[in-house]
Amino acid sequence: MLSQSLERCGKSCRLRWINYLRPDLKRGMFSQQVEDLIISLHEVLGNKWAQIAAQLPGRTNNEIKNFWNSCLKKKLMKQGIDPATHKPLEENMEAIKDEKKNSTYNNEKPKMEAIHHHHHHLHGNISKINEESSQHFVNKIEFDSLSSYLNGENNNNNNNGGGFLWESENKLENLLEFQTNQMKNLEFKGSSSIEESKIIQNQINSATFGSYHPLMSMSENERAGSFGIVHHI
DNA sequence: AACAGGTTCAACCGCGACTTA
DNA sequence: ATAAGTCGCGGTTGAACCTGT
């Protein structure tokens, strides 16, 4: 939206370029697959819009953030899922009840649990993602995606194009690259049949925790080091 | 047609991280 | 070492648009 005058500072010009003018931007609706992908990524990454956007070529963090706030949040609510925790709303209510119960015995613990519960969407520091979710992710990657990938179920086998090299020296980097390519393939390919949609959905499920390495800086690299994956590999 | 309320989304703001002089 | 400038991000705002009455 243009302000009253057309005066722009460098900062707002940059922002306008990034969010609106860039020629490589995609416009229009998000496909169902991409919606699901955003939800999956949000579940793991929280409000890390830039990292989510990094998995969706041609989409900006602003666009995804807006889409989340205006559409996806409501969609999840309608489905009875808390968009903040990605858990069923009833379950949240139970958790709150439990919290109240417990708080009569212990004032500190419930607070800590609540913080733990909400850590990644409120103050989503990647390094704070709990072990359970990262372990879950690793398991999924290992048994669903990687195994099928290594068994040749994925046809997209160019060496640079995402094949996960278990023998590679830098397994973490390779794993992250593998995931990135999976994500990118989703956006570029699109789906033409139900079968394909299923495959894509499986890919989303299995590669839920997309790599943010396209944007990864040194500090982010360090943060990635906090993930269970590192220890696992 | 007119209005109110809701929704969308580009733009703004402030902050922390990073870079440069 | 450090001050100033720049970048990138997430949260928020508000004008434009849509929908229902």
C-alpha cells in the first residue's frame, strides 16, 4: 500500500522489492500441498517465516506470514487444532486443566511446562525445539523418506539434485540439502494426479522439517548444531 | 444504495545481528 | 575496540476490498 506520498527510504524500497517487485515471486493461491507443507513446517519451526519461506521458492516470508494469519490459523481452528501448538484443542484444554491441578502442588513446574509447550511458536528459537519433536523428525526422515529414497522410489536422481549420500563426509549438510530438494520439488512439480498428490503428501510428512540451509549463516549453522540430528548423525 | 463488520496483504516499525570504517 | 550504518526478521497496522444486511 502506497503511503500518501511516494517518498521511500532505502529500507522500504528494499522491502518493497523483496515482498512485491522481485520478478521471481510467485503470485496467487497456495496449492493444497503447499498449505500442508507450511503447516508442517510451522509445527516444527514455529513463527520462523523466513525459514519456512526458504523452502518455498518464489514465496516471501511476509506472504506466508499473512497467509498463515489470515487463512491457515482459521482453518486449523475449524479443524479443532490449536494453530499455536498444532495439537487438538481439547487436548490443550486438558493440559490447562492438568496445569491448574498441578499448580496447587507445585508453582514452578507447570510454568516451565507451559513455556516448554509454547517455546517454538512464541519465541521460536530453532535451538530450543524439544528433543521429542526433533527425534520424531529424525525417525521419520530415516524410516520413511530416506529408506524409500535410497531404495530408488524417488525418481529425481541427479547427484546434485537431492540424493542423500549416507556415505558423505558431511552427513548433516547432505541431509539438509536432501530435504531442501525434496521441498523444492514439491513446489516446482505440482501434482497432476491423486497418486502424485499422495506421493507428495508422503514427502511432506517424511521431510517435514525442511532445511533452512539456503539462508543459513554461521550463527544459524551453530543453532542447527543444537538439533538432535547432529547428535544422531 | 448505504452501511457495518470482516478479511486481505503491502507496508511500517523496532529490534538484534552483522558489517564496515 | 567500537561507533555507525545496514540487513533481515517477526509483529503490527491500516487502507482497500469483500460480504452480508
